[in-house]
Amino acid sequence: MAKTIRDPRIRISRRIKKDKVFKVKVKFDHPSFTGLGIVDAETKPVFSRAIPVSFIRNMFVYYGDQLVSRFRMSSAIADDPLFTFKLKAIQEAPIKVVFVDNQGKKWEASKKIKFKN
């Protein structure tokens, strides 16, 4: 895997009001490989595991200290995915997103929620 994996990035609105629903966007530059490919194209074309499998397995979303959502993925996920979901603004606390790939490596990002009047 030659591509450098950058930390995830979170985007939220600057105008979040208490008890209102707001949108969260999370971009993660992570390649996804099923591992399948042609192993020996010259003698007998065989479609098999040619490269190591690499993909995002889980995404955990925390609002404050509470786990509010968990996304479980498979090797069918696209390269560099963009996730969008909504949350209700119940407190001024950080939103933290944790990604875990199929090899157990972790990446995380967080952004503080502040209310605007």
C-alpha cells in the first residue's frame, strides 16, 4: 500500500443551535483493496488474492463521552470515503470519530460543538 493515509477530517456547521439537528461530514483518505486480482496472467489466468486486503472495518461516533453510532463496513467500501450523518445538538461537547481498519490500526478526529444564538 503505497498511498499515505491522512487523518480523518470533520466538517460541521458554525451555526449550531441547542436542540436542533445538524449535519456532520467526515472525510477519510484511506485506500480500500479487496485483495482480488489476476495472479498469473501468462500461464493460467486465475482470479485470486493477489495483494493484501485493506479496508475500513468500523467507524465509531462519540458525542461527548457517549457512543452514539457505529458503522460496520466491508471490503466493498470505496477509496477515500465521505460519510454524512445527522446528530441532535443536546450539549456543547466534542464530536469524535474513530476509524479502525481490518488490520486493527486506528485513526481519529474530533471537533468541539459550540452553540450559536
